[in-house]
Amino acid sequence: MPKKTVRDLFEQTAQIAISYRDEVDQVSPYASATADTLRLAFDTGLPKQGRDGPAIIHQLAQAAGPGLLGVSGDAFYGWVMGGSHPVGVAADWLTSTWGQNAGIYQTAPAAAIAEEIAGKWLIDLLNLPPESSIGFTTGATMASFICLATARQDVLARHDWNLDANGMFGAPEVSVYLGEEAHSSIFAALRFLGFGQNRLKRIEAESDGCMSPEALQATVRNDNGPKIIISQAGHINSGAFDDFDAISKIAEASDAWLHIDGAFGLWARSVQSKRHLCKGAKRADSWAVDGHKWLQVPYDSGYAIIKDADAHRSAMAITASYLNQDPEDGPSPSHYVPELSRRARGFATWAVLQALGRDGVTALVDDNCRNAQHLAKALGKIPGVHLMNTVNLNQLAIAFATDGASERTGNAMTTSVIQSLQEDGRWFIKDAVWKGRTIMRLSFSSCASEAASIDALVEAIAATWMATQKTVAK
Ligand SMILES: Cc1ncc(COP(=O)(O)O)c(C=O)c1O
């Protein structure tokens, strides 16, 4: 492409990006298009001959626009999603512009060092063992996959089984313990690793969804072979934390590998006021945490952190004559993840960490938690609004039910409130099911969310709930 055409194309694209971010708070955070409308907009036929860049980018923006959610806007409370910090977005633009393949130092020296430095900062910020290694991943699912693949190899080696050489056939049975309310991505990671779902030892959950240490102890006591315990920092519905002090003691006494899924909750470790929630978490062997949730790195970004860097490399590294051979060749980011060719993920993380700084991360987590508590307090005053969790962090699980309503009626009422708020369209709100009850789950995990809009949200929820009761009463 001629240089001028490239320049025009990039300027046009920058303008589209700027307008999008300028306007994202003024439009509904919901997608307005259906899947069929989006198909029609995208499926304009594979052209026989290539088309001009500006026309393609214009068409892309037009086609995608009605199918975009306002994740980076100030009214997004769905799932647990970060708001893609503008500095991270800018760094991500450059990442694509530079087109580096961050497999090894030789293919991408700057990317390898950016990951090394950003990784060091992350481990420091999360107050994890400084000798830990880190793999930059697509998210917490892949981070847990990496940690658990490493755990699998390591605990088998402790029982004289060489997984690399012999694979899983005939291997000593690995006992895997996890809370019955572990996140679905953990069950997926275990499935990918060949741990059949029926073989997992699901440990009873306490009322906040956390794994009961007593039940864990009672189960572990019966087993002799290799063991992996999977614990959680930040339950998807309640935001609650497992008791890491108690669980790590059990892991240490039984020679088990302890992994913590801290997709969003592990960020509590970076904040003085919340650190107590994560007490004992440092004693684990591995941790999965997201960049694209609370740290606000643009999608996708996660980190697999493992205390034993040798075990991490041994489980993941790919070797060949033309790849880095020894430490003198420089760092190899791909030694800590399953991919060889890969995106230079460190640039965006490095940039966001600088944009926020330690104080910014603290303020972000503190603000989100304060806003969640403010909303919980206000909603708690409305009769018939039931908070299903203690709001210690950023998640709210809310059920709506009039006095004496059956669970079925309560669920219908909750669904009706959620649907009305979705039709209102000002806030992005989703449902979930927890303990058999339909809940409205709200997550405060974006740098864009504004305390000022919470009172309006409370008013809207109260009015919608009032209207729902009237409709049900008729
Ligand atoms: C506790 C927990 N673990 C794991 C995940 C999966 O993270 P990701 O979507 O980044 O793979 C999530 C996502 O919300 C989560 O809340």
C-alpha cells in the first residue's frame, strides 16, 4: 500500500475510535442489532478482488456499531468486565502497528523485555513471591489452564511419574479438589487437561459460595496419591474469598499443589483496605489473575503466575534449534504459555500499570468497592429487595421477592425487574442463577463507572421493583 494511503487509513481509523469513546456514555450500553441483522451487515460476500482500506474500515464500523456493548462506558455492570483504559488502548494500537511476534527475545526484543518488566511490577503489586514466573495469557481461563498443567506435571513427578515421557496413561491418579461453586472456567481447564468431571472431588460450599476448609480436610485425609487443590479469590456472585490460611495449611500438610483462581479478586492484594480478604494467599503455588478485568487492560489479557519458575518452564516451554536455547539468548515469553507465535501482550499491561500507578490501582479497587457498598446499602432499605451476599468487594447478588412469595414467584419477579431495567436501557444489567434463585448480578469493575450515576440507578431499580409488584398484584 502506498504510504499516503496507509496514513489516511490510520487517521480515519483513529477518528472512528475517538468518536466511539467520545460518545460511548451517551448511548445505550446494549447492542441494538440482532444476530441476523449483524450477519446481513457482515456477510456482504467475500470479494473476488481486494477492496480499498478506507471503505472496508468504514463498513466495519457501520456493521459492528449496532452490535457493540458499552463495556468501556460508565453504565456497564454486566459479568465482571474492565473498561479498557485509554492508555492501554493506545498501547494496544501500537502493539498491532508494530506487528511483533512475542514468542522469543530474538523475534521481539522490546516485547520480551516489556513483558519481563511488566511481569515484575505485577508480582510486586500483587505482593506474590518475587521469584515467581509469569505467563501473559488471553485471560484467567488460560492462566488457570497453565497453572494446572504445571501442577499436574509437578505433583506426578513427586510420585516418580514423568508426565512428558509417559503421558497420562497409567499415571498415578491425581486427586483434584475444588469448591463445588468454583468458576465454570476451572471445570473447563480441568477438562482440557484430561481430568474427567466425575473424578473431581467437589468440596461443599459455605453460604457465601466459598470452599469449606473442614470439608476439604475431611476429604483430603482419605487420599494418599498426588494432589491438586484449587481455591478461589473472588466468587463470581458473592465476591467472597476462600480461607487461604486454613486451605494452605491443608495443602502443605498433604503435599498438595495449591492453585488460586483470582481472576478479579486477587487484585484485593494490591489494596491495603482489602488485603485482609486475601490473607494466606501468598502461600499458594500458583495464581491466575486477569488484566482485562480490574486492571483495565484492553481485551484480552490475563496472567499465569507460578512460584516455581522451573516447573512453569518445564510444563510449557517449546524447544527447537532455531529458538532461544539458553538464558544468554534473552527472555522467552513463550516459555510460560502454550503458544509459540503470540501477541506482544506486555506493552498494554506495562502502559496501564504506568497510567494507574500503585495509587491508581488502589483508588480504582477502593472506589469500585465503595460504590458497590453504597448501592448495597441503598437497595437494602427497599422492602422486598434481598441482598444475597455480604458486599465486601465489588459484586452484588440481588433477588426480589415480596413477603411470603414462593421461590418460583420470587424468581419471576427478579426476572421481570431485570427485563424492565434492560428495556429502560440506561444501565447494562444481567441475570444469573445462584443457589437455585434468579439473581440480578452487578459488578463494579470498570475505571469508567461513576459514583454519581448510582443514585439514579437506585431510583430506577426502586421504581421498577414497585411497578413489578403492582403488575404481579393485579
Ligand atoms: C472467578 C473467575 N474465574 C475465572 C474467570 C474466567 O476469566 P476469563 O474470562 O478472563 O478467562 C472469571 C470470569 O469472570 C471469574 O470470575
